[in-house]
Amino acid sequence: MRRRCSAVRGLGCLLLAGALLLRGAIALGDPAPPPPDDHQRIVELERQLRELKQRLAAPPPTPSPPPPVPEKPKRLDELEPPFGEFDFSWLNGSNRQPPSLLTVGPLTWSIYIDAYYAFQFHQPIDHTIFPTTTAPRHNEISFNLGILGVDLTGLDGPTGRIYVQYGTNTETTAGQDATVTRGYFLTAAAFKYIQQAAVGWHFHALHGINVEIGIFPSYIGLESYLPQENWSYTHAFVADATPYYFFGLRGQIFPTQRLKIELWLVNGWQTFGQWQEGRAGGYFLNWRPLEWLSLVHSLYIGQEVVGDPSSLRPYTDNNIQVRYYHGQGPHSIRSAAFSLTADIGYERRGAPTPDGWMGGCSLAHRIEWRSWIATAVRGDFFFDRRGSIIQRLPLGNPYALPSGGPYLLGGISVTLDVVPSPWVLFRVEYSHRESNQPYFSDRGGITSPSGIQGPAASGFVPNLTNRDDRLLVNATLRL
């Protein structure tokens, strides 16, 4: 009995020892899992690592554009600029060039160089061609006009310009202003070298309103002060007898895209100063209802005679321009147009000086055969009963015209234009003029017996004739 119990107890001990050994072996081959908190952290780190790998492998997202900045709404004069609906470069008295190459920000620069050679068939010994406001020197290679200017635009309000000029044109126009002799601190030297100078403001009302003060161009007589803008190099009598510039205040109103109204309050009839105490003034209307039609009407009124406060000069200028043909094919004539100007005025004088009528007409026709060649023909006449506005002998000349009127003047000119570049113009022109009484330079000239300036020579009178023939060659650069 005792041996059986011992055997059973020994077997139990062996089984217990085997179980312990087996458990130890299992423990050595498979460690125990970590605590629950560490396991969750490991799983979360593995998930974040997988997401980071996916982001690095994927292409970067395209950034979304910023929301558009709302544009400032344009005003009517910006959407429909005045006379911007059609091409009016065919007009007489306008620039036929494309937009300037010299625009920098709000500034547009301008360069104008006009040189010429003129031959007057009577060959005056003083080389002075009279009367004229363009190309006044005979048988000389001369410099008619040079301009350097700048315009200020695009500043949403302020406007301005200044054009400085040199050449013989400064003497034939601004240099003949006698109002500079009234008192002091007003001289031709101070202003004749300024072709334009103005400061003003642009209002975004209607199709635009401009107000400016200074020296600005006059449109009376139609033709531009710049020969390059006209169909002919020399000017018609109605242009030479009327103002090329005003000094004062100007307002420009564009009620529609096709209508322009100008109002003037100025010192006088192409003068820097004024002879009387009252201001001169007037208006200008230009209506261009169609691309091929332009209508102009203007009125001027002022007191223009020194020492006569009763004087009064109303003057009206009227013009119609029609482009009656516009070629479409590559081998057809490009365009054909005519320009008709008719002026009439009256000068009232205080007694005993008689009053007098004045006026004239100019008809010009131009054919643009190709973009680089054109021809123009112009005929004109002018009547001045008292000689009130015809050109007088140059300021400072000690002599006077032999007659005070009436003057009946007429002429014809033929012009050939060659335009190898939009910025360069070459011209050849012949003109013939006649007068009912001696008015044009003859062989003896208008200066002195020798043709040299000096004090009045006893017995000398300007040598004038009834006929005038001129041949001119011109080259103009404009940028």
C-alpha cells in the first residue's frame, strides 16, 4: 500500500514538472503582447506613415486662382470715344498717320520737322516771298517748321500739352502780332516759339467735356497750321487771312460720338494780347454723321482795331467735306474726296472810317491713288473790301501796301504727295495766284533797293505785282 502511494505521488510530480517545462518553452518562443495603450499607439503611427507615403507619391494639388478683382466700369466717353467710330484720316486738315510711336505711360511725345525749297518766278532780290505764311524764302533750302511737343492724357482728369516750335513759320504767323507793342511784359519773343501750350481738365460727362486755358489751335478757315495735315502745302487765302491760333479759354463738349461743340473766350484774332477791353469769342461745331461726311460751322466776334473802340468784326466759317469714293480692291483707287470752304465776315468801324465786307471760298479735291501716292488740286478766291484781314507787310517793315482795298484775290495749286513711310511725306507743288491790284513780291522785293534790311530808303516803295507763280519741294518728318 505504501509503495503504491509513493509511486502515484512520484508520477504526479513528474507530470507537474513536465507541465512547468512546457510552459517555460512556450514562454521563451512567444513573448507576451504589449499593454493595450502601447499597441494602439503603434497602430496609429503605422497608419500615419502610410498616409504620408501616399501624399508624397501623389502630384501636388493645383492651387485655385484668386477670385477676380471686379473691373471699374468704363464711362461712356471711354466706351465710345469722340469721332472714334469711323476712320476720318482722309479729311483735309487732319493727321493721316497711325497712332504715335512715342507714347510712354500718360505722355505722348511728338517730333515735327518740315524743310523746303521754294522758287518764286519773279525772283525777288531780297529772297522774300510775299504774301505767305508757309515757305516764305525764295531760292533757298530752308527750314519751315520744327516742333517738339508732349501731350498729357490718361490721368482720369488732368490734361495738358506743350509744343515748342522753331523755323520761319514762327515769323510769318506769331511774329506778326502787333498787340505786343501795347505796354510791357508781353513780347513776341515770349510766346512765338510756343505752338501750343495748355492746361485743363477732362470730365466724364456725355461723350466727354474738356476745359483748358492757354494757346490752342483755331479751326477758322479749316486748314491746319501744320502743312502736313492739309491736302496742299501752301494755304488757301481764306486760311491765311484767318487765325491759326487763339490765346484764352476753350471748352470742348461732345454731346454724341459724332458731334463736337467748342466755345471760345479769347484775347483776339490770332493775338497774344488785345487791343480793346472787351473779350473776343465764338463757337465751333463739327458734325460727322457718316464716315464719308464732315460738316463744320463756326462764328467769331471781337474788336480788332487799335484806337477804334467802335470796331466790331463778326466772321463765320463753313465747310463741307465728302469722300465720294472709297476703293475696296487691292488695285483700285483708294479714295477720292473734296472739301468746300465758304467764309463771310463784316467789319464795322467808327465814323468816318467806312465799314467793309470780306469773305472767300476754297474748293479742294484729292485722290489717293495708292497708300503711298496722292494728288490734290485746289482753287480759291478771297475778297476784302477794306483790306481788313489780308496779310500786311511783315511787322517792322517801314513801308505800307500801296492800297487799302478793295482786294480780290484768286489762285490755283496742284500738289503731288509721295508717302514712302507713314512717318515721312515728300511733296512737289506748283501754285499760281492773281490779284486785282499789286500785292505779290516782284523782282525789286519789299525790303529796300538793295534787298537788305535797314531804315526806310527815300523814294523806295515795295515792288509788287498782280501775278505770283511758285514751285515748292517739301520733306516732312513727323513722329
